[in-house]
Amino acid sequence: QIPAPSRPMKGCPDDKKKSFLKDLMEYLNQRMQKETNGTNIAGNSPTWKASREEQIATWSFVVFDKNKNKVLDRNEWKSFKDVMAGIKNLKRCGKKLPRYCDINKDRQISMTEWLDCLNTQRHFFNNVATTVSPGLVRTGKNPLTMLMDD
């Protein structure tokens, strides 16, 4: 289950946004499976250490980045909106998503903005990207501190 980001999306209330993000990830996953014929692009690859959500979001970013400049610009937003317009349950919030994702308002969506927008919860530790899947965050005292105290 994908928790909704805390920022409001204009024209897409929070309850609809949460449902939209879940449905969008399901749609993108189905599309990824269909277009890659279930090959090692995602869940079957031992070298790609990322959550399923991050794999889907990364794949979709690459697909929508037609000119391969590593950002989704306004022309590519139109392509995304056109895809969303054809899907009933994704239409309303789908047309609002690109502007919502452009956090710094530079009219381009970077990979980081896209991953944050789709709520894949990517984090950086010592310049290494890691992904924390919802519900898999360990709580309590760090077990390594006990070893360091010895």
C-alpha cells in the first residue's frame, strides 16, 4: 500500500490522490510487465536493489523521457497526460500530476522529483541511494550500537 505524499495536489483531494497513486502504480506495473515481456528489468534482477515501487517509477520515467535528457519537460508531460486521459480512474488526477511533481517549479521533472512524487521513499545515505519500503522500517534501538559498545 502506498501512502499519499503530505503535500496537497490542486484539483485532486487527498483521498482521491491516495487512490490515484495506488492505481497509477498498478497501471505502470502492468504496462512495464507487458512492454518488457516480464524480463529481468524489475523484480527478477538480482543486481537491481530497489523496491518494486522504485523499479516501476524508474522504468516509467525512462519511458516518458523521450529525448533522454534525464528530465521530463513540458512536451513529455503532454505525453503523460495523454496516456492518463485514456484511463478513466487515472484521468482526473493524472492531468494534475506533472505540475504537482515539479516541486521546484522549473518546468522540468527530475528523476528525484518523479520518485518523490510517486512516493517511492528514496533516501540517500553517504551519497548512496537506498529505498525504504513502507512498513519495512525497523524501529527500536540500533543493534549495531550494542556491538560498538563492546
